[in-house]
Amino acid sequence: MKKIIFTLLIFASVLLSQHAVAQGVLQSTDLRTVNVDNLSDSDIAKVKAQLASNNMTIDQAQTALLAKGLSASEFVKLKNRLGSSANNAITTIPQLQETPSENNSGIRTQTAFSNVKVKDTENALVFGSELFDNPTLNFAPDLQLATPINYVLGPGDELQVSVYGVQLYNTTINVSAEGKIAIDAVGQLYVSGMTIEAATQKIKNAIANIYSTVASGQSQVSVSLGKIRTVKVTIIGGKQPGNYSVSSLASVYNALHLAGGPSKNGSYRNIELIRNNQVIKYIDIYDFLVKGDQSANVNLKDNDVIRIPAYTKRVTVEGEVKRPGIFELKKGETFSTLLSFASGFSESAYIASVNVTQKTSKEFKVQDISKAEFATYIPQAGDIFKVNRILNRFENRITIVGAVFRPETYAFTEGMRVSDLIAKADGLKEDAYNKRARILRITDNLTAEVINVNLEKALSGNLEADIVLNKEDVLTVYSILDFTEDFKITIDGEIKKPGVYNFYQGLSLNDLLIQAGGLSGSASKRVEIARMIVSEDIDNSNPNKAELFNIEITPSNNEQAKNFVLSPFDVINIRKMAVYEKPQVVSVVGAVNYEGKYVLASKLAKVADLIERAGGLTTQANSSGVKIKRPIQAKQIEAIENIDLNLGVNDSIQKNIEKRLKDDVKYAIIPVDWEAIVKNPLSSTNVRLVPGDIIEVATFNEGVKVAGNVLLTSEIPYVKGKGFNYYLDAVGGLDAKAWKKKAYIIYPNGKAAITHSFLFFKSYPLVTPGSQIIIPEKPETTKLNTTEVVSIGSVIASLALLIVTAFK
């Protein structure tokens, strides 16, 4: 019985809890046990009524329901049972209406204020003028910073009011000319003259009185500045004085920049900010320029006046300071203060004293200010301070050069002697010449004198020789190597590295052979050494200019048994073996039985010998097509370069010849009459070969090639008995630029034949198989114009008239 009663109690409590949830789902603080499936339709209707009474949709209530423990799956079920959430809100109290905003992005805006910058050429040297000439420095307020809590609202400001949380609301409200704002369902609020912080609290309280979710903390209110109002300020004494509309966040420096800064005679140190007819701030721009202090850069208010009075005192600083220019000084400021404005002396400044040019009532006067007076001297208006450079001299320099271990400049001390300076330089080197040293000294009348020193005595303690030095003295210690002649020796001939080498005492031929890389393989046993003749007396009976030594060496050994000792300026020549010539080759190509390269076994080898070694001509060979291609030698080009054709400096004919030989021709062609050689081996066409020759045997070709200025470049089959004109006709004849009388034929063996003319008759060369007919182009000629023809006619007529007159 007890179990039944307990079960009924549990069931009743569940039903009551579900009913309670249905009655106050938004007011409940714990929704973890809610099961939406157990809610009846009447329960769902009650939830809808609760949402309507709170002017909410189920989506707007999502965050609050989940925070109270309702699971996400149960929320989805609840939303599905409630149906579409778009029409669930039933307005039971005046609803907030969103006001369209031109600034929906939420970014604070401000009307842009600018002014044309005018370069101050008259005041360019005045310290601080560049601050207002630079258009990139405008001191404009940063609109993206957080709204200042002490910002005072006024007519023209724009507020962005947002309600977020259970209720969502955004609107943009302008502060009216009467200083009020109007919020839907709330009414009008007076905010002009209030800080943004105080106005925010007032707006929150007003909205909370109407909307319960704000009062309960379920919704929050945010107030921020949108578009910022402008204020009017007046600037007097600027380069561009007048009334300016500036941002309500603008500062004094921003307004000064718009006005171009102080005028020509305006002060940079005593600018006044006047508000309500009282000076509330004195602005010293130097505090910002020198220290970066912006404490005087206060925000402006409507109807503020910035007055720039005339300066009281300006001075000029020239010369060796880091920032020369014109500076404004206040009463009581000293030269030390002025020096800080100029960023101090430069590295090369003379700081012992400063020269100042002052103005008296009648004239100028010059005064020197010592370093001790810098902190007490009060500059006068119009002073011109000139900071000079230090002298290009040393007060305690002394120098040592030459054969010491540390030649350098050292500090001079009174009483320093030669031995002291040498000790500072770590002593003499091994090659030092200790009989004499030299002191170069500048005397009092600025002339130079030389003092000789006996180093040996000076370093042995002789005070008379150990001369006392003066500042700026230069001590030179000589080296014995300075007195030694630089001897050379020359080796040439069959040595691997011929050239000029340094001579050393005791140098032998074996030493030099090793130094020069050893003998080459072609070195003979003969060596000739030429030595200069040295004598105090002239021997007219001896015409020899050098003494010759002929010695024999072992070519296969660099170390000779007899080690010949050399002398300065000897010239050694290693002779070449009488017979030492590397095998050299020629090539045979074309229609022979064995093409390839062949060594010239004999100095007298001829064309027929090599063709015979190559197996003779093949059956396809053209016996009329044998020729030799001989490479153009460098000495042939050099010979042409050395010939003066007297063509003038700017004439390019000779240069073109040289270029053609080097780059284009490369080979000289030697025609060979093979049939004549076969009949008579002693024929002159059986030429002797030289290394590098290429014997080329052409394959028989029955065609005749026609090229040049013809209508069709082609190869025409050879027809026995047909002449020159037959092949020209076969290619369509000549073109308009053809020069037929200069036509020529190139035969297979490289020989060429030209067309001959006698009176009106032309003799064309014989055409053979494999030959090539070339028709060149006519050279261009300049035709006479009408004026030239008339001029020539006039000259001829005049001559004719003279002749007729002469014979009358």
C-alpha cells in the first residue's frame, strides 16, 4: 500500500512540474527536467502567450532557455511545436521602431576638414615651421578610438543606441538644435552639455522604465558616438587666419595645422587658447618639437579663439650644430637652452667658444662666448651665433714610418726622444739601416727642415744623438732593402714557364730550371747564356755587348751535373732539338675508298700520294672535282692588316677584307687537275701538301646548278654540247637586276671562269657536269634628276657657243 501511495505522489509531482514549466517557461530558473514531448497543446499555447507578453520570438529566447538548462534537442522540439517563429510575437506594449541609419557599418564618421598647404619660403629656417608645411602631419583625431567618457555632447552629434540580449534594437539618433534626442516609445531626453558617460546612464534609465527586460538585466543598452559634430574656432595671427569648422574631437595643433601655423612674425612659444574671453592655456610648440610633450594640445570647444602673438626674441644659429636655423627664445633662456633646441654641437664643432654677432643701437659688434659662459649667457634679440669647426691639426701627434715593427701615429709627450718613439713602435726591424734616420720637422715659420739621426748611437744611450722630438715630427727609419737594386733574370726557349724571374745571390741554372717548371720534351742539350759586361773602363777594341756562355746539359734531367751559377740580368735560352717535329695530319674526304685523316710521313708528300694512300678514287668520283681546302693562316691575315692601302681612316674596305677572311672564308681553295696528274705525276697541279689541308673529291653529278639573279634557282640536267644560254633559258631567264656580262661558272674542283667580251661579241665559259652558273646583281646607280640634266645641258650649250665663237 505504501509503494502505491509513493508512486502516485511521484506521478503527481511530475505532472505538477510539467504544468509549472508550461505556465512559466521563461520565468523558470531550471529547465533541465523539461520533456517537450510530455507538454500538451494547451501547454504550448501558454508558452506562446508568455513569448507574446514579453514581445519575443522563440529564436530570441533561445539563449536564455539554453542558459537555464534546456537541452538543444528539447529546444528544437519546442521550436517545431511552436511552428514558425516569425509571427509568434504579439505586441502588447509600444514596440521600439528601428530608425534607418546612413551609417549602418557602425564606423564613426566625421566631415573631412582640410586646407591647402602653402610652403613658407620666407620662414623656412625658423625652427618649427616645417611642422605646418607638411601635409602628412595634420594632427587629426583618430575616429576609430573608443568614445571618450568625458566627451561633452552638443547639437549636431549623432548617437548610436543599441539594445541587445532578450530584446534587440538599433537606432541612430541626432542631437537636435535644442540639445534633445527622441527615442521611440521612450520620449525626448535632454543630453546637450552632458558627458557621453552621463548621457548613457540617463538613456539606460529611461529605457528601463519602459522595458522590463532592461530593468531585469536580461537586455543591455549601449550608447556610442556615431557622426561627430563640428565646432567653430577662430585663429588669429596664423598664415591663413580666419574662422574654421573643426571636429569636436579636434585639438589645438589640429587647428594650427589647418591655419598653416604662425605667420611670418608669429610666435611659436607663446600661443594663447582663449575660451569665454579668458586665456585658459599657453601653448609652446617647442615643448612638442624638442620633448614630444603634447600636454598643451587640449581639445577645442565651440567658439574657442587661438591667438598667435608676434614673437619677442629670435636668434640665429649657424655652423657646426646638428640643427642650424632661427630659434625663438623666452625671457631668461640661456645659450645652453638654445643649444638644446639646435640638438647640440656636431661632431666636428669647436666647442671651446662660440662667436656671436650682436646688434647695438647703431652698429654690429662681435663677442666670443666661452664654454664656461654657455649656461649663463642670455642671448639678445637678433643675435647670430656661429659655431666654427675644429682645426685640422693635432695637439699631440708624432709619427714614425719605415723599418720598425709598428709604423704608426703616436701620442707626443714633452721630452720624448728618438729612442722613446722607436720603443713605442716595438723596435727596429731586422732590415733597418741604423747608420742614419731622418726627422722631418715643421719650424715656427711653417717651413720644413730635415734633421739626420745616427740610430746606432741614439739607441746606445748617446743623449746627443738621441734627439728630443717635437709634436708633428715625422721620424723615418730606412731599410737596407731600399738600397738594393731589384735584379731580374730571364729564361726562354724550350722551358715550360718561360719569363722574367727575380734574381737572388747564389741562384744557379738548376734552381732556375726548377722554378720555371722544368725542361720541355723538345729541349736540346745546347744552352746559351748571355751575360752583361761590367767594366769601369771603355774597351774600344772589344765590340761585344754581352758575354756568351755555351754549355751542354742533359735534356732528360733538370738537375745538371755542372751547376752553373747565374748573375744578375743573365738571359738563358734553351735551344730546341734539331729534329723534333710532332706528326701532322691532312684529311681526305669525299669519293675515295678510305676517307679519313692521314699523317704526313714525308715533307714532300703531294696530292697524288695521299689519294693513293686513301685507295684511289671510287667509281662514283668526279675526276674533275678534286680540290684542296687550305685553312687561312693567322700570319696571312696579319700580313693584310700590316699593309696600308691608303684608303683613309674611315674607309671600311680593308676591315671588311680582314673580317671576311677570319669569319666567312676560313679556307683557301686550290683547284686540282686530276686527269693531268694521272698523265704526268710531275704536273704542277700535283701540289705539295701542308698540315691541315683537306683533299676533297666530289661525287660525279650530272646536273648544272644555276643561281643568282635568275627567275628560278634550280639544277638543270647536263646536256652535252649545250652552252651557257641553254641553262639560263631552262631556269626562265634573268630577272631585272641580273648582270649577265659579269656571269661566271664555278667548276667542281673549285676553279672559276668568267664571261669575256670582245667588241660586240661575248664568250661564255664552257659548262661541264657538276658546275655552277652564277649571275651577279647589277650595282645600283643614281639617276640624274631634271635639274641636273638641265644644268649639264646648259654647260654643253655654253661650251658649244664658245667653240663656235672661237672659230669665227
